[in-house]
Amino acid sequence: MVRLVLALMASATLLPFAAQAADILEPIPVVEPAPDFSGWYIRADVGYVFKSKTDGNWDFWNQFPGVEGIDDTYRYDELRLDSTASFGGGVGYRFSDMFRADATLDYFRPDVSGKTACPYMIKIDAAHGLRHQDECYYDEGSKADVWTAMANAYVDLPFFGPVTPYLGAGIGAAYVQYDDRSTQEVCPSCKPSYTPFKATSEGTDDWRLATALMAGASIDLTHSLALDVGYKFTKIWEGDAFEYDAADKSFGAKGTQVRDNGFDVHTIRAGLRYSFF
């Protein structure tokens, strides 16, 4: 009996210490997994390509018997692309919350127009009846299909909630295909009996180097869908534009007559990005 009483007294003495020890042992916190920023995404864009100017040169083929050949090379006074719409899409991968890359394909089809002075040998032709200072020039028109295939890298700045500004750069290739060119001579001071020159020549196509810079911001619409609004500058390098007309070819002209000096393309665009997290 005495032993039982002593055991009960000892247990009662230790109870406060056991409760205090239980208070010291706090529960282990549950660590939330870090958000996964990596994954594939697809994109689709529409844009507005602003009117832009470029430069170019063309070879004057002398048709005079016995001296057929390139007489001189002339520069355009004006060569421009008109404004138009652009369409594009691509697939990309996000490596982290600040870095992603994608491959894109874009297309636009602008009107192309040019103006260049009549060569000296044309102005002194007796049929024109011009003085040296009289105006004479060629108006030219065409269209061009322009495709760009680019590899791009971006730095995102995810510090503003659902709005994420970004900067990007890209490099790739442009495929430029010209339609036929129409040429119309404009000669206000020519003799009334003179019929102004008019001709059509075939367009050429080629692949060129292209580079790009981008800036914009994406706005989260849902966890996976974002609206992307931004500006893109694309530099397309120089290349061939048009062949000689039929009359020049009949006198032995071959190859490319007109070359452009490339394009500086300014585009604002908006699109959607869908991420597969």
C-alpha cells in the first residue's frame, strides 16, 4: 500500500514538467512548394506595320546597237513600304520567372513604291524634247510578300503583379518575294507627240538576314493565358528586287536590275500567350 501511494505521488510531481515539455515541441511547419515557372507556351499575334522608307539602286541598260550593256547605276530618289497588317505565331519555352525564348514566324504584305530620275541619256533623247533642267522621272509600283523566321530571347521583369514588362532580341532569316513591277515615265515637259515609257518587269525572291528588338508587357488574364502588347523593330538586310523588262532582255540584259538596301520595319502588335504549366 505504501509503495502505491509513493508511486502516485511521484507521478503527480512529474505531470507539470511533462506538460511544459509538450509545450516546447512545436509542430513542424509545412513547406509550400516553390511555384513552377518553367514550361512550354504557344503564341499568336496581329500587328500594324508602319510606313517606312528605304533606298536602292538600279542598272540602266543601254540598248544602242554595238554598245549594249550596263551604261550606269542610279539610286532611287525614294523607295518605300506602305503600312499594312502583320500576322504571326510561335512556340516557346520559359526557363525561369525572368527568362524565356521562342521561335516565331511572321508575315506581312506591303505595297512597294519608288521614284527615280530619268537617266541623262533618256533626257537628251530628241523625242523627249527636254532641256537639262526639265523634270523627268519614273514612278514604280509593286507588292512584296515578306516572311520572317526568328529565334528570340526575352528578359521578363515579374515585379508588378499581373503586369510583366519585358525586353527581347532575335535573329533569323527573312524571305522577300516581289510581285511584278510596273514602271511609268512621268514627263510634264515632254513634247505632246511623245508617248511616255511604260513597262512591266518580273519580281525576284531571296533569303536575307534579319534581326529584331522587342519591348512590351504581358498582362495575366488567367493562370495560363496572357495578353502580350508590344513594339518590335525588325532589320531586314539588302537583296535583289526586280529583273529587267522585256525590251531590255531583248537586247541581251540578264539577271537582276534593281536591288533594295533592306528595310527597317516598325511594328506594334498584340497577341495571346498560352502557357502549359
